[in-house]
Amino acid sequence: DTEVTQTPKHLVMGMTNKKSLKCEQHMGHRAMYWYKQKAKKPPELMFVYSYEKLSINESVPSRFSPECPNSSLLNLHLHALQPEDSALYLCASSQDPRGLGETQYFGPGTRLLVL
Amino acid sequence: AQSVAQPEDQVNVAEGNPLTVKCTYSVSGNPYLFWYVQYPNRGLQFLLKYITGDNLVKGSYGFEAEFNKSQTSFHLKKPSALVSDSALYFCAVRDGNAGNMLTFGGGTRLMVKP
């Protein structure tokens, strides 16, 4: 089973709202990722967690706050977003954070619209 | 720095004909190459990867890719295209000298017409 699940599928929020995106995998993967994807563009890496610790933050604004409560769960907390943050947010996981040949498996994404 | 180029924004092919989606890469170390497909409003779905070994890699749904070190290419191929293959395809590379970052190409839209 190579399934990564994400909730919610769609989210509409105002610029003053606080919301969270959730990601879950039960494959025993120890690396988890958040990507942002604009329409017809490749995914852009936001954060990487290795063994539940934040290892990469690609200079993401502080209005995005990641959290990894355990090895199966990854959250992305959103606060005071801007309309330009509207995008598809993808979660991914891979087995070994150190493995160069490791495949990243992606979830279906959360389509976020900021009004 | 690692980089990936997909020179064609869109590829059009008739159903039943062979298809090729092109990808070239640039790395300083050994390349680890991946192909993903994305259907509308969906996440990326893994198709195949090259790590080492045979230059011809076979993947899901009848797709295959050929690693060519001298041309630094990793083109995706399928002998007979299906309408259902119409989607957005991404090539990605990880540089053996540059850690665990995966770099994606800009994507190629494949349109298969009946």
C-alpha cells in the first residue's frame, strides 16, 4: 500500500482565518514533505521532516507552520494567508530520508482558496 | 546545482501511436531520475525511476524510460498511447552529490486524441 491521505480535499478561508491541513501515511516512512503547486506548474518544496524533525524549510513565510506530531502524521497550520497562497498543497512521504533513490509518494492534495 | 528540463510544454499524439515525452537533466554527481503523472485536480502518481543498472526502465501502465548518460536524457515512452494517458507529466532528478532534494521539470501536457 502506497497511500498518502490528505484532508480536507478543498478549503476556502479568509485572510484572518486559522486553519490546518492534515496528512497521514501508514507505510512506516520516516520522511514527510509539504509542497505547494500552482496551476500547470511543478510542485515547489516547502518543508521536509526527517524522523519527525524539521530538516528543511525552503524560506517559507511564517504564516505557514508545519508540525509533525508523530511518524505517521504531518500538519500544516495556516494563519493570515494571502490570496496568492491559493494553490494545491501536496503532502508526500518516502521511506528513508537519507536514501537518494527513495521514491516520494504523494497524496491527492488539498485545494486551498484564500479570499 | 541540479536541474531538469522538459523542452515541450505539450505533446499531441493519436491513440495507438507511440509517444515520447522528453526530459534532460544536469547534475554534478550520479543522477537519480523519476517520472510522475498528474491527472486534473489530483496528486502526483509515481510511474518509474532510474537508480542504477539497465538503462531501460519499465514502469506502471506500460510506460518505460531510457536513461542516456551521454545525452543526459531520460525520455518517457509508451509503444501505444491511450486516450486515458492524457495528463501532465513531470520528470524529476535527485543529485547524488546534493542531498535529498528532488527537483522537478516544468511539466509536459500529453494530449492523446482518439
